[in-house]
Amino acid sequence: MRLALEEAGAPYVDIALLPEKEGGGAPAIVRYLQDKGAKRPPFAPPFLKAGRQVIGQTANILLYLGERHGLAPRDAAGRAWVNQLQLTLVDFVAEIHDTHHPLGPSLYYEEQKAEAKKRTTAFLASRLPKFLDYFERVIERNGAGPWMVGRRLTYVDLSMAQVLAGLEYAFPSATRAALRKRPRLARLHDAVFARPRIRRYVASGRRLAFNNDDVFRRYPELGG
Amino acid sequence: MRLALEEAGAPYVDIALLPEKEGGGAPAIVRYLQDKGAKRPPFAPPFLKAGRQVIGQTANILLYLGERHGLAPRDAAGRAWVNQLQLTLVDFVAEIHDTHHPLGPSLYYEEQKAEAKKRTTAFLASRLPKFLDYFERVIERNGAGPWMVGRRLTYVDLSMAQVLAGLEYAFPSATRAALRKRPRLARLHDAVFARPRIRRYVASGRRLAFNNDDVFRRYPELGG
């Protein structure tokens, strides 16, 4: 989502990163979620406020941004295909999240370490290769250079690169080994992070580093 | 998805239910998924073939059908809101699925019964009420009775009713108790299943009964 805003050069304020005394941080997010006057309340972060419209759910936000900022194909079938790939990535990310939270989000990681170990083992053995093989095939079938859909970068390429970067944080050796066998994904990742605006963004220090409070977590005891 | 096609009165063939000798069943689905000539292969079922376009991911299929069959608002902001709610329902369904598969889809239920029990307990105690409270609030804030968005039924109402029916199969007493406390959801469920075309569909016998090979499963040992 942030990569899409950066690639588009769209001005935005990242409320989560804004200091609390400037009206940002976690309290500001909670205020939005609990606003009793909201006609269309989001269930959870992330959400985007664009004028008076509040848009929730990552794939929905990207659908909105992609259309407005030239990060999606112009034809309806192409847009549906990008949305389909984005939703498949959302499923993939949910499974990545579940490696450290197999018993769900209502318990801490420390309360489910044994189960997390089992789930991670199954994930690395069968789900990670299955998803990565699929996305590698999508690039191959597209047949037009580093991207997943058509000849120009779309928002799902940004999401794919972000997921690969997150996987490299969470499971460094498993991911490096997987990418050596999937050159198209490796090339897509590098092509995204070589985009001038994305490079400037990463160099700016504004990009939040991966950390163990988020979806992608590094717990060496889980393996990978 | 099937409820949307039925409510729209759209002609369709349910390939999964078609006998194998007529070119249907599981082999036909696998053939689509493994078709080496497919430019845009889906990752997994369900998918919809509409003319030459193959559309995957439930929320994406409903986005497509909703627009074409009058099951979505006409304005872009309304359509985005329906998509957002649908994606929140997809998240909810993923958590419902994980109650019987906390260690992931690559192991059988029988291999993860102890973990499933723990996850179900956490789900019933905290996630089920959180999601249902949210959807109840969405109907309340909409303020235009029984539906979630606007004054007319949209596809997300059909999805919501289907999820409630699935929950009643999987966790009968927990769901009945939850709906007694959330009258708007109970009313939405009844309003959907009272629609003439939905009633005819249910009465026809063509609707697949809930069963333990699918997302919603009844395992009394898990509780609920």
C-alpha cells in the first residue's frame, strides 16, 4: 500500500507513523475504528482516508489506488486479473502470518510456540513452494519482462516484491534458496526495488523496517 | 457465489456438481487448474468462466457478478464499501476454516485435532463475537433495514447469510446464542432465505448441503 502511494508519487500522511502529539500513532487509529459517528466503519487497519471516503482492506485500497494512479491495466478484464492475483497474495500473507499465530490472533506468540513450530514446518515444506511456483508461472505466462500482468508495472508487482522482502526477513535461508530456483520472482523483486521512487523511499528512512510486531516475523527457533 | 447467480437469475453450469461423464466433477476442475495453455491460471477453486474470461477468488467473482447483475450499488464509493465488507467476510471465513485446520491445509484434521480444539475455543470466545458485533453494527449504521448497504439487497448480504448458515451448521448452539443477541443479523439471514429465487434454489435440491469436506464443518468434539 505504501509502495503504491510512493510509486504513484501521491502525497499522503502515514497516520500510524505520525507522533501522537501531532494527532497520529495508535490512538489516532483506534479513534477512527471506534468513531460512533462513522457510517461505514472499517473492521481493522489498514485503511485509507481519501477526501471523505474511508477505504479499508488492503486489496480494496489497492484496487482504488491502482485505478486512480495508473498502477492497473485500463481494461476491465486486466483489472480483474490484477485483483485476483492480489487476493491470492492476501491468502498467501494470511498463511505466512499463521506460521507464528496458528491458534489465532487472540493469543500471544509465546502461548503458541509449539504449534507455531509445527505450522512453520508444514508451511516451508509445502505451502511456500506451492505459492511461489504459482507466481513464478504467472510471470512466465505473462511473457512480457519482469512483471506479472502486461508490459507495465501494476500494483500487484509492488505487493509481490514487498511479500518477497518480508519472506526474506522471516525465513532468510529458505527464501534465498527458493528464489535461486525461481529467477523470474527474483528479477521482479529487484526490478521493483530499482524503481527510482521506490529507491528514494527506501533510502529516506521513512519505510518502516520489518519487525516482530507485524505480519512478517523472524523467530529463528521456527526455522527457515 | 451460487446464491448471487441464483438471486440474479443468471444461467450457469456448476462444473463441480456435473457428473464426470458429462465433463464435470473434480477432474474437470483439475484440468482447468493445470491447463498449460492458460494465460491467466487461477491458483485454486472457485473460479467462474464467463465467455472467454476465467475469474478466480470469491470476492473478485462477486465484484464482477455484482456489477453485471444489479447486486451492487451504482456509485463507485458504494461498490468499494461492499467489496470491503466482502473482504472482511473472507477474513472471517478464513478464521472459521482455521478452527479445524490451525496447522494449515497440508495436514488432515485428524493430524491436528488437539490444536483445533484450542483454536476453536479461542475463536468462539473472542473472534466470533468480534466479527458478529462488527457486522451487526454495519447493519445498524446503514439504518435501512434488513440490509448491510443501502436500501436494496447487495451480494454481500447473500454472503453474510451464507456464512451465518454455515456457522449454524458448524457451531449450532454458539451460533443460535449469538444470533439471539444480534437481532439485525438474524433478520438479514431470514430476509435472504425468504427471497423467492433463493427459496426456490434451496427447495430444488441443487444447493450442496454443508458437509465436513468443506470450510464449515461440524465436529462436536470441538465444541460450539
